Amino acid sequence: MKSKYDVLVVGGGPAGALAGRTAAEKGLSVLIVEKRPAIGAPVRCAEGIGKEALHEFIDPDPRWISADMTGAAIVAPDGFVMRLDSALAGGKVGYVLDRKIFDRELVWKASEAGADVAVKSRAAAPIMENGAVKGARIEFAGKTTDVKADVVIAADGVESKFSKWCGIDTTVPVREIMSSVQYVMTDIDIDEHATIFYLGNDVAPEGYLWVFPKGKRSANVGIGISGKKSGDGHRAKDYLDRFVKKTFPDGKTIEYIPGGVSVCRPLDCTVADGLMITGDAARVVDPLTGGGIYNAMYTGRLAAEVAAECIEKGDVSKKALMKYDRAWRESKMGKSIERNYHVKEYLIKQPDAKLNDIIHSVSKIDMQDFSTITLIKEIIKANPKLVLELGALAASLR
């Protein structure tokens, strides 16, 4: 660990790894610091990602592909199952990853590109000069070291503290934090090539429950519910335990993963003087699905590209770095976050009877383009009245 780098990346997840790799490939000196002792652990997500989304950043490798998805299903509150089958036989559906191996692969590629990596190293405080971020104080092996950098990229996840210490308002309303619990289960009967989502206020109030296959007879079985719906006797774990007891009574739980996911709008601004914020730390998780792997990699790479330009020009002010903020908001990813936020806000207000009507109306969809927006369009097509309820949002989807 040196005392000065062009770019300091706080966090070794997908956003941090892509930021570090991209910056190093552009010839910059880079340090990635990860507070945990191992990259990729503990896993904090269901591990799903679309195939095309993954291919944008890395070629798939059987070592970290747990399951190849060719379809999905949504289970209505009344138990009716809507199946989503891709006509392309899986060509555009998705993978369930093994994040412990996948995340390490991403960081290895950053290291191979020239980035330094330090695990069990915590960014304990920013180094501030005249209101600008100039690096971070790193705690490592019982010692504290000041590491200066032209640009700091905050990629420290949903629990991000670094941006807050830099003066950024990172507060997430309780109602927009999804309280989540996931079990890795084995010895259960599942369709190993389809993800399943369960909806309903008795199953997962203002959220959903998922089964993401991890291979034969194994799966991530998890739940996310609105933080405001959580309380004694009706926490996320309580709902999940009831589901598991009913659905997989003989299954074995081999891992327990609690956590939280922000399903709010992104931060009002994701840059400051000398600072760029990416991934979950920037609150760019998809508000509708809770998915964040693609968005993390996209913003991590983009942040490093803009950082490289600004460092070369000798201007890392907020004004210069705003190119990053504008670019991701105007991108397909940024627009989908805004759209899906409105869809999420609509859906969580619906009673189970309305959710049943919507899901029954589409019954079975065979989608050429297997995506959230295609599913929403198909639902609106089958329920014309939703055009009035969704207003301008529905019109924008046509």
C-alpha cells in the first residue's frame, strides 16, 4: 500500500472491482480497499443477473455460474402461477451466480490490470482539504495509514458510510429500505432452470419472496419486505420461516444471510469535489426488483472512465466529475431506475385482489425480450385500465 494513488476505490464488490480494473487499464495507479477479510463474502443478494447484462462486462465462466435460467414464474397471492418462458430457450434470460467466486474473479482481473488490493482494510475517514476529498485514512493490520488520491470512488455498498463522512446526505427512508433474509437451502424440490417470485401481503408485505436455483435441489430462498412492515412476530425472517416450513419442510438450510436493500431513488448527486459514488452506495439498485449487480458494474466502470478523463485534464472538481452523474442518469440504466421506481410505488399500494387480477390477466407470456420492461408492457396490454392508473408512466412505455 503506497501513500499516494491516482484513484482510491473504497469497496471490493462489483462496482469497486470494475472501477479499479477500468482505471488501471487506463494507466492510472489504483488501490482497492475492502473492509472484509475476504472478497465476495458474505453474499448479500439473490445472485441473479441477465445474460446480456453479464456479457457486457465479462465472459461467463462455469466456475461461477451456479445455474442457467431459461424461464421464470410469478405466483399470485391466491396461488395462481404466471409462467414466463423465453422463446429463445434461455438466450436472453439469466444466470444465478456464485458471488463468492464471481466477485473474486472481478477483483483478480482488476489486480491483473495493475490495481493494488488490500483486504481487511477499512476506510475509517476521508482526508479533506478545503472541502475537497483528497484520499482516506486506512486502518489495516492494527495501523492507520493516510492514503492520498486525486479521486476517491466510494463503492462500499448499501451500508456505505464513506460518502456520509464526506458530507453527502445518504439517508434512506425506513419505508424504502427492504428488510431481507436469505437462506441457501439444499435437498429441496425445485425447477433448477427457473426463478420463482411470490407476491402477496401474507407472503411478503410490500415486497416479494424468491427462489433462485443454485443447481440440482439447491437454491437461494429469500424474502424482502418493506422496513415499515417489519416488527415483532412479523419480521422478514418470520415470513420466510413460515414459507419454508410449508414449501420445503424437509429442506436443509446451510447458510443464513440477513441484510437490507435500498429501493429508493438514487442519491440526489453522486459526485463531490474529488469524490464519485457508485453501485449500492449511490442507491442505484433497481427499486422494483432489488437487483443491483449490473448497475454496480455499470456505474463502477463509468466512474473510472470519467475519473481518468478528469485526472488527465487536472480538474477533479465536482463540476468536472458531474459528467459521470449526468451520464448514468441519462443512460438506459438510469431511465429504468426512475421508471421502475414509479412502478414499484404503484404495486406496493395494491391489495392482493388487484395483484391477483393483474397476474391472472396475463396467464402465460412467451417473451422474445426477457426483461422487466417487456413484462410491464405485457401486463398493461392485458389490463388497459392500468393506463389510466399509471398515467404518464404508462404512456412512456409504449
